Amino acid sequence: MRSFTLVGVVAVLAGCSGGQTLGTGAGTEGTDPTAAPVVGQVKQKAQFADDTIINLVDPLSATITVTADLNPTTVQVYYVGDKTTNTGHTVASPVLVDTIDLAADQTKKHQVNLGNAAFAGGYGTVLLQSVGQTPSDIFQTYVQYGGSMFSTGGSVFTGGSYRIPYLSGTLRMVLALTNQSDFAFEVDLSNVGGTDFKAITLEPLSTYKFDTLAEGWHMNGTSSVQIFTNAGGTVSVSGYVDRLLQRIRITPVKAAPFP
């Protein structure tokens, strides 16, 4: 089994693109740049990928499935209990909890142990990583909780502004934000429909639970919460919105600049 270090994982996360060329049409590289573009070229960026972060907040239960691509691979599952709160930073190294051997095209599952100390406070992070870390060691990941299933493999929201809408009648919004970069950076949250503002600093692989009700924010009318990452930091986001007798899950944010 490969030795594991926080620095090693974060370095891989920072450089992971999840790209895979599925096929090419006629033509070769290095041809006349004025020629017609290659037809039928497809690049896959947001499905099969190594180094997947899943941050969970109040999931009640959670099941993760992993599927190998055309080659067998071994996926290691780590729980990450590193937390950032309004009162400080609790350091916790990732802990290996499961090793999943996949044959080509095979799918297996991991039932998340929400009783693990990594999920104290109702939130925490799961890191999935292949052992070999070669281009063939890629897999697709889904997480099922809250009555829905979400694809979580691939690119993530990185550096800039992202907005999550809320509708009239919203009681609260709860988010889990995880730093996927190898450096600390500030994340700013602002209520576009008001004057509420929050700034936090996240260390690598640390997760912060943001709760508008606990922060005393006023979610009036239909508007949005803006998330802004500084210094080009990469953050993954998931959560939910509570309305009267209704909880709406916010799927893990996997948006990235195109192309």
C-alpha cells in the first residue's frame, strides 16, 4: 500500500484535470492552422477522474459508488476531519478507511460511516484517490443521499465568483466549503439580496460549514448567495436550502471555466 501524506494528495489535487480524449476524427497535429477544424473530437473533463473530493453536510445517510473505466484500478477512501469554524481551525490528517479493488468497468459502493469523528458536527469530507495515479487509474464517482444521486467526479469550481440562488420563503441556506488547493486562501460569501457578508480563510483540505440562520442572515425575496474565492483558490461546495416543510439539496458544485 502506498504511503499517504497530506502534501502529496493536495499536490495531486492541484494538478488534476480529469481530462481524457475519447476519440479523434480525421487530421493530425501540426497541420496547417488555417485548415478546417477536426470533426468528431470529444474530450471528457467532468466524469472519469482521479482525486475526487466529496463534502457532506447533514446528509442523514450517504452511499458512494465508484466505477472503473476501461482499466482495473484500486480506489482508496479517506475521511478528512480537518475543520474550520468561526472560533478556529481543527487540524486533522486524512485517514484511510476503505480500499476498493475494481476490475475494468466494475462498480462497487462504500457506505459512509457518518458516526466517524471526521463527521463531527454533521459535516466532513471524503477523499477518493486511485493507488497507481497513472492515466489509466481513473474512475467515476456518484454519491447518493437526501433521496438523490449526484455525480461528483471531475473538475471543480475554481477562482472567481459563483452564485447559489434562493427563492422567496427560504428559511436558511447551509453550505459545506472545502479547500482543494495546496495553499490557504480567503473565501468571501455575500448575500446579493442584502448586506450580509462573511469572510473565512481555509487551509488545504479544510471544510467550513456555513449556516445563514446561525449567522443571522436575512433571506428575503428571490436572490442569491455569492461565493468568491481569492488568489485563484479551488473550492468544492455542497449543501441545502430549507423552506417551510421542504429541504432542497444543493448538488456538489463542479463548475469550471470552459474549455
